[in-house]
Amino acid sequence: MHHPAQSGVEEMGDSRGIGQETRGKIRAPTILSFVVDRANLVTLLGLSSGLVAIYFALIQNFPAAIIAMLWAVLMDWFDGSIARRMLSRSESHKIFGARMDSLVDMVVSATGPAILLLSVSEFSPWFFPGALAIIIAGVLRLAYFDAFGLDENGTHAGITIDNSPLIISAVFLLYQIIDRSIFSVVLYAVILILAYLHVAPFRMKKIGGRWYYAVTTYVVILTAVHAYFLLPWGQ
């Protein structure tokens, strides 16, 4: 929903690397040169937060995991906004940033929820299909979007993958009030539904504008709620 336009990616999306359009006349930029870029730095911060979320999920500190995942999604929302304001940003940085964004989405919004589901279930093998479903849906959705992007009407297929952590963070409020075994089944069902919605054939309008304020407010509020459960009197 917030990715840069894909036209450049499609034009250079074959086996040629970034910079190959010069046909060897100019050396390709170094990998680390793309880190010196505000938008890419925000993307990497989101990746870091996503990894923190996975760590806390593995040790079953679920409120901390949800908080880290929420902020990873928020950074994922704003890296595109920052990138669009960088008028002097090179085409190579735009393409590299778009591809890196998809890879980070895979970690934060697909692998993260999968680890949460497995951890809540005490890593029961019965929950492996649900974890696999959200990861497969993430791979399919991100590959599809990288290939086709938005259509001419500004719509995309299914719901964007960053909706999963936002919805799961609200579902996790139930973890505090219902039995864990019942909650794990509820989470399983929610993740299966989300997996389908990511690859469903219906189309949705790309959102932006005031939605940035709405998502930021949502993240701040749920961060405060889940932070409460980290405190001694909230446990």
C-alpha cells in the first residue's frame, strides 16, 4: 500500500543487476552505498524491530513481541513516504529500496506472525500448517506485487501483507482474558483467514494520506495497552 511505483522494478526486474543498464561502462554501486539512504535506513530499522519481535515471540514474551512488531510495521509504512520526499534519490536507490522493502515485509509481516502462532501453541506440529500458510501467502503476495504492482486504477489484489501484524496485535488482547488453548485456536483461525485474504482475487484501492495518521494512532494506542501487560500489575 505504500510501496514505490513498480514501473522501474518491472523494467529492470530480469536477471540483470542494478546498474547493468550501463552495459559495463560504469561499475555497479557497492551494496553498502545503499545503506546511506534515509528511506533504506528506516526499512532496516523496521527489520531490526521485526527481529526483536521474533525473539520475544520465541521466549513467549508476547506483549513485547507485539509492541516490536507494531513498530516494525509503522516503519514499513513510513519508509515509502520518506522515499517519495527524497527528490534527488537515484533510480538505483528507488529500485533497491523497493526490493529490500519486500524482503523486510516477508520477515515482519509473514515470518513474525508464523512464529507467534507456533510459540502460542507451544510449537505443536498441528499448528505448523497455519504458520506455513501465512508464509506461503506472504511469498505469493509479495512476488505478485513486485511483478505487477498497482493497476491503472490504483488498486491491488487482496489485502496488503502489513495488515496481518496490525490485526494480530488486536487479536492478542484476547490472550489476557481467555484460556490459552482457546486463544491458540482463535489465532490459528485468524491467521488462516488473513493468509487467504492476502492472495484473494478481489481488488482494493491503495490507501495513504490520512491513513498514516490512523495507523500511527493505532500503533501508539496498542503499544500502550500491551505495555500495560508488561508491568507487574498487568500480568
